[in-house]
Amino acid sequence: MNELISNILIGIGLAFSFFGCLGLIRLPDIYNRLQSATKCVTLGACCILLSLVIRYGFNDIGIKALIAIPILFFTSTSGAHALLKGSHISGFKMWEKSVTDHYSDDTLGKEEETTEKT
Amino acid sequence: MRAINVLIYFLICFATWLLLTHNLGWQNLVAGSVISLLTTLVFSRYFNFDVTKMINPVRWFWMIIYIIYFIWQCVKANFDVAYRVLHPAMPIKPGIVRVNLTLQGSLARTILANSITMTPGTIAVDIIDDILYVHWIYVRYLDHDRYAYRISGKFERILKKIFE
Amino acid sequence: MKGMTIIVKNVTALLSGLIFLYGCYIVLHGHLTPGGGFAGGIIIAGSFILLVIANGIQYFRLNKEKEESSLFEGAGIFCFLLLATGGLFLAVPVFFKNLLPGGTPGELLSAGIIPVYNIFIGIEVAAALLSIFLAFVIFKTED
Amino acid sequence: MMEWIDFSFWFLIALTALCLLRVILGPTVADRVVAIDIMGIIVVGICVLLAIRTGRSFLIDIGIAWIILSFIGTLTMAKYLERRKLNE
């Protein structure tokens, strides 16, 4: 029974990882690629870790996998956030069909001021 | 306040050590306490969050509810992304919008931003003063109140019960 | 505002202590699992590098700590050599002689002197990597 | 049962090949950085699958160490993309 559930979880993880990588290939610009890839691949890795916990129970190997889940969550989300901010500041264009960009509306003037001061 | 912070940090380190090694022999306990003491000496000065509020069990109850709600949102986010990727026409309409935060406290804002990164179609870009900038993959409305409720409304309501 | 955003700062403040603990775990269990002094030392140095990257260098005045880390490096390599030659002087003439008695296999103290070597290699690698990183950072400000 | 795990192992390796395609194709620097970041998370999945296959716990240690080092690399590249010096 446990093996069946863990096999199903591995399947879900594989499917989500595949969708994430497909989004990495198909979507048009860097911001959308980051969206799909981070969410899907992180959840896929979490599903595979959970399948290990279910298969082996709460012994040494299972608890180590359980520790890895929050570390993976915090690092991948804040890493994606930092990359997104960095690529926006670095000036990569958004897709031409994008609707709004309040961030560059608000920060463009300030950035120029600070660069003039320094 | 400060002493309680250091004590809680030491306990967190010791518990992590015990979970990581999964062994209750005396050698392991001695090594774990020495390592946790070292970690507390070096790193507890960066752990300056207000943790004395968290002793209240009501906040723990809301935290469990938050985790369940977050997992539900996370699964929904993945099906959302899968739909947008697999659809041949790719129904995306991206944009960066601003959301006014009513939540105070840096730790609560950090958890809110990390949760927003994992929820359907949104990813946090930056926090400047009280404004959170969010990249949204499908901008449904341009009216501030409606999209702010949709992006961060329920998260903020539960996080207020946890941290304030 | 110095450093990266408040999100990255808080996440590094939460995680850096756990990363340090994890590096110590890898160093101490070097004779039971893969890893050992070198890998654990790199992770220990990584916890400090993470704080420097996220918060900037003014956050904890690392100009003084650079000297301390090179001091740690020297002390670590000195103790390593002392242990290596100590066996030469004390017992039969073998380099890296295992002085201490072995314990039951699987426990923490079961490999004689090898954990001690691992600890000193860990201190040495961590201090060396940290001082290389700080040398890059600090010399960039002085030019 | 073991065949399923072997199949998923090779499937994840094929996914890293997809990420490598994005590294080769990517028009900008940021695309390549994102692809390598994602590849790190997939490698963690591969480590965990190997741990399931063999039942050894040290493979998860390797996975956690990989997460940490990949996080440090991602932050450094983000700082480079922000066009800042390393020390501010």
C-alpha cells in the first residue's frame, strides 16, 4: 500500500517537473519562464521527497528528507525572487504583449537620481 | 527578551541536530550540545525576531490552518501553470502590479512574499516601504482593490492572526 | 538601502545558522558517511559567505574578522601537522599514525584519530575559503 | 516496482537535457542562470530517487548540500545581474 502511494507521488512529481521544464522552453520571456519553472519544479522535488518519507516511514532516512523540504522551499522561492529583481534591474525587456509595469514606473526616476549622485 | 531568543535558538539547533543524526547515544548528545552552543554563540545575534508572542497556542492553531491553505493554493498554482503551458495558444497576459500591504513586521512580510511566490500565477519582485510589487502571469483586472484581494487577501488575514 | 531585499535578508538570517550546523554534522560524521573535512568546511564557509552576500560587508564589520580567519587557518594547519608528526614521535615511525583506540563501529568515536584530523581539515578549509572570499571583497573597495 | 524508479530516473535526466537546451538557446544571460538554477533542483530529485533505489541515507545529505550551494550560487548571480559590487 505504502509503495503504491509513493509510486503515485513519484508520478505526480515527474509530471510537474515535466510541465515546469516545458514552460522553461515554451514561454516567451524570462519572467514567465521563472514563474512556471520555479513553482512546478519545486513542487515536483517536494513530491519526490514526500514519496521517500511515505515509503520508508519516520526512520533516519525519512526524517532527513522531511528536513530537506522547508530548506528547499525557502531557498528556491527567495532565489527566484532575487533573480527576478536582478534581471529587472539589469534591464531585460518584458514580452511585448505585457499589460502593465508599475515597478519600472515607480523606480525608474529614483534609479537615475541615485546613479547621478554616485 | 534577548535571553529567551538565545534559548529558543539553542533549542532549535539541538532539535535539528537530533533529527539529523537520529541517534540517542551519549556521544551524539555531547557532540550535539557542543555544536549547538557554538552555533548559538556565532549566529544568535542575527536571529532578532520577536518570538515571545509565538508561545500562545492559538497562534499555532492558525499556523496549521495557514499551512493547509497554503498547500491547497500551491497545488492549484501548479495545475494553473500546467494549463497555461499545455494550451496551444498560451493564454498569458503578464504584467507587474503593485499591492499595498497592511501587514507589519518583517518576518510576516517575508513569509507572505514567499507564499505569494508559490501561489497561482504570481511571483514577488520587490518590497519598497509598504508596497509589494508582484509579477502576475494573467492580469485579470487593473482595479487595485480587486486584484489585491485576489493575490494576498486571505494570506494577509491569516498571517495577521498568527503574528499580531 | 544596502544589501539585497528584506526577503533575502530574513531568509539568510533564518537559514545561515542551520547551514553552519549542517556543515559541522558533515565534518563530524566524515568517517561514517561520505563528506568529511573538505566538504563540511566548504559548507561552513558558505554560511558566512551567504551573510556577506545578503547583507553587505558593513553589517558586521568584517575588516577585523579577516585577520581572525587567517589566524584560524594557520592554527588549523599547524594542529594538523602536529597531529601527523605526533604519531611519528610517540609510537612506531609511521606518518599519520592512529594514536587513539577504536570504538564500536557506527558510533561517533569509532575511528581513532581520524575525526580529529577531519575537524582540523574542516577548520582549515573553511577559514581559507572565507579569507579568499573576503580578500576579493575587501580589495575591491580599496582600489 | 524498481523498473518504475529506473524509468523516473532516466526521465529526470531527460529533463536536465531540456534545461541544457534552454542554456544553449537562451538569448540573454538571465535565461541561462534560471535554467541552471532549475537544473539544480532537478538534480536534488535525482539524488532522492537514488536514495529510494538503494535505501542509503547519505544520498539525501548530498541533496541538502546541493540545495545550499545552489542557493549561494543563485544569490551571487542575482547580485551580478543587479550590477552591484559584491560587498554592498
